[in-house]
Amino acid sequence: MLSDDDLARLLEAARGAAARAYAPYSGFRVGAAVLSGRGEVFAGCNVENASYGLTICAERNAVFGLVASGEAPPTVLAVLIYTPTPTPTAPCGACRQVLNEFGPGCEVVSACDGPERLRTTLDRLLPDAFGPRNLA
Ligand code: THU
């Protein structure tokens, strides 16, 4: 269970990342922060491209930052997605799949500038997931 302290750390990191988003095409800024197995926080923002399909989401950038840090094994305990919007944003399908690789049971929190917050787990967002065990 995510502590209030870790939740606050994730929110601060995700908010900071959202401010650094590169989203000139959609104007939709997203910040994400993951809590690793060792208690570290890694943040990412969405990075768009003039070739639209090459855009990458904030959540995947956060996860890839954890992996690139060399923490072994890379494990996601929780992810927080922040959008400066009136309602919270759940992770897209592609990001759910990538989160499943490193945190199949992780907590997922979506926060925004309104009072509503989503709080769930990845296995609820991606039931019967295809993952590493299928290839073992
Ligand atoms: N986006 C994210 O960063 N995460 C999501 O889970 C959904 C969508 C980004 C991609 C794109 O830059 C913008 O939001 C609009 O789709």
C-alpha cells in the first residue's frame, strides 16, 4: 500500500514532469512518476513528434528511466499520472502493457487539478495480461 509520503513524492515528481512535457501538437501535457522497488522515484513526460506516431507517453518515459538507471531488477511498485486537467487521466493501453512488464500488480493513481482522483491497480486495468510468464 502506497504511503502518504510516497504519494506526495510521486505527485510532486509527476507535476514537475508535466510542466516539461513537449506537446506542441495536442497541447495535452502529461507527467508520470513511478516508485521503484528500491523506493526511488523516476519521472517522465510525454514527448510528441512532428511525425505524430512517434510520440511517446509520459508513463513509458518514466518506466524507461527506471530501467535505464540500472536498478536491478527494475520493479514498478506504483505509478502516478498527473494531468493539468479538470478530470484525471488513466494510462493508455500501450502504457498499461509496458507497466505490466515491470509492475504487474502495481498501484495506479491518476491526479489532476480537480478534486477527482482515480486509484486502482494495474491488474484491474489490464486483466489476463500477456507478459513475461507467457514466454517462460
Ligand atoms: N499521453 C500520455 O502521455 N499518456 C497517456 O496515457 C495518454 C496519452 C499523451 C500522448 C500525447 O502526447 C498526448 O497525451 C495526447 O494523446
